[in-house]
Amino acid sequence: MAATLADVFSWESFGHLLKSGYDNLGIPSSDNESLYLDLVIYHASSDPLIFAIRAALFVAFICWFMSMATGTHSWVDRLWSITPIFYTIHYTVRDMLYWPKGEPFHYLPRVYIATALIFAWGVRLTYNFHRKGGYSFDSEDYRWPYLANKIPMGIWFLFNLFFICLYQNLLIVAITVPVYTAWRTTLVQIEPLNWIDVLATLLFIGGLTLETMADEQQWKFQEAKRKAIAKKEVLTGDFKRGFLTQGLFKSVYLYSVASGYPTCTSWINPSIVGVVSLTLLFQVSTWLTELMTSQKYPSYKQYQKTTSRFIPMPAGTSLDELERKSQ
């Protein structure tokens, strides 16, 4: 276990932790007759991150098994907004479960705030995924069949196993590592809340608000389009194009930094791996999504030229105006 804050933020320390977890991946066993007791003992003696990784490996196997059994590949998609909540709550409550009786408990406001925000994010995403039918048994992300039809069967089998199931489940753990790091620093020194915590909270709330607004705008648009098609109405504007061009459609990591500030300010620490990996995944998935959308809707390429992809920027010329000028 880390002896100083510098050890907590050390890449070597994280590497040693992961290697130790890898060397002890075997199923825990003892002379106890109860498997439940074995698991409790293992949980109490395990590092929380290593336990979360083991849980993710088990979940990855379940996702792979279900994908092979059903022929659909969105089992990880159903968990994207749920398992991060469980991992962060695990970091939060683990000490409470085994805290010695009679000793004053060390409350960890930074960890609790981060966990509460991730819970709110998860509820938003889960609700939005649910109302779009994502949890129906036969639902599947439209990008998986698209890729499956373009990738040879043998390669697709490996892609499903290692990327869809294994990599994504481990990535879900990785994006919660900043909360784990904030918890880990408390084993050495508990730093009070500071301006970085305030900044992280404001950025998170701002991002969550924008995402919620975007979800609602997209949902209302798709529902209105569906009803218009069902009533066989004449489609105009965005309904005719097939996609939304109005409204918004034209940082948990900082908590790990705040947990060491000002004693040990580490702006770049191992917790950033999940942030970078998720950002790269979004870049690739967004590229694929926009490629498929542009193939389905001819006007989408023009829309891309007038609207920023990720960062909200001043809106360019609307498609309605561009189309009027072209006529």
C-alpha cells in the first residue's frame, strides 16, 4: 500500500498494484466450508480497484456468453450506465463495512460528492436508454450489425470477445479510477475540499445539464417524427431530412487531482488512462456513427460543415437557409 501521496500518484505504484492483482486472479479458497465467507474475507482483504477489475472480468464473460447465446451484441451497452455506479459505490462504502467498532469513522466528502454525481449521470443515461427501448431483450446497437456485415466471421468473433465484451468492461472500471484514487489518498492523508473540487463539480453539473437537454431534444424530435410518419403527414424540415439540426445538436478526473492538492499536485496521474481511452473511443464511435448517418441521410454531410461535433460553438448557417439558397 502507498506510504506517501507521491506513491499514490506514481505510475510505478499503479503498475505494481495491477501486477499484484494479476498474480492473484485465482478464485479465493480457504478451509471455510462457506463460499460466502470466503468471498467476504477476500473482499475485506482486497484492494477495491482489484476487486472491481475482477468483477468486470466476470461481467465481461457474462456479456460474451449472452452475445453468443442470443446473437446480439449490446449486452455491454445495457451496463454502461449501471456498473460505474456500483464500482464507485463500492469504493465509497467498503471502509464502512469493515470499520472497527468504537473507532471514529473517517468521512470522505470528496469521494461521496464524486459518487453522487456519477449516480446522477447513471440515472440520466439509464432512463434515456430505457425509454428508447435499449433494455428490451432483442434490442441491439445498429452499429454492431453494420460492422458484423463488413468484418470476416473469425475476426468478428475476436472483435466481440476482446473489444465489445472485455475491453469495454475494463474501460468502465478505468473511468471510475479517479474516484478510487481519491479514496486511496485518504489512506495516507485526507486533504480538505478545495477549489479543484468546486471546478470539477461545476464542470460535471454543466456537462450533465447539457447532456440532459440534448437527450430531451432528441427524444422529442424522434417521437414527433415517428408520429408524423404514422399519420402519413407531409414531412418538412428536419423531419424530411431525418435528423435533428436545432437546439444543442448544431470531470470526474479532477477529483483525483484535488485529492492530493496542495500537498502533492499531480495534474497528470494514472487515473487519466480511463479519460483518454474513453475520449478515443468516443472519437472512433462518433466517426462511425456519422459515417452511417451520412450514408442514410444525404443532407447530413452539409450539416456537419455547419455544426461543431463536440464543443458547443456558435451555430453556422442553418440547413433551411442553405437549401433555400441552393434552389
